[in-house]
Amino acid sequence: MVLPLLLLVVALCAALAGWAVWFVVRDRAVILNQLWGGAVIEALLLVQAVVAAVAGARGEGEGDPLLFWGYLATTLVILPVAAAWAFAERTRWSSVVLAVACLTVAFLEWRMWQIWTGA
């Protein structure tokens, strides 16, 4: 794993979560631009998965590979499910779902880093 990529994903997740919380406060549903933001994060997560696969094939990473790939698979699923839910739910709760999903992905990223480094 590459730390700058992880930090970028976490920062974008925090920014999108903040944007979603602002919509919660204003009692608004998720808009298409927020879903595009989630798509950018998802693309970065896919790049991260490829980088991790190459690094893992080289023998890098000190932690449990099964646990690491379980976390990575979970991060890849969370945002698309949240986006589908937000698209279907046209109330302020769609913004809540998006905010929680982004914060969950950010937390899982930090946990994956801990697993990768063996901390």
C-alpha cells in the first residue's frame, strides 16, 4: 500500500462526509455531484486494490493477508451500496447514509494501514 494514496482517500472521504453532513443540517437529499464524488473515491479504492495486489505479490505487507483483503473488499462495497441507497431514498436520510458510509471507509482505510504495516 502507498501511504499518500491512503491519505488522499481518507481526505476525500472526510470532505464528502462533511458535505453530506452539511446537507443533513440543511434537510436536503444527496445530489448527483455528491455521488460523482463517491465515484471518484471508489476509483481510487480500485487503484489502491491493484497497488496492494502488486505489492502483496512482491512480498510486501507484514499483516494478515486474509484480514487485509477482507477489509479491502468491504471498502469496495460500502460506497456503491450507499450510493444506491441514497439514490433510492430522496430525503435527508440519504445524506446521513452517505456521511456514515464515507466515515466508515475512512476508518477502514486506517485499519487496513495498521494491518498492512503489522501494527
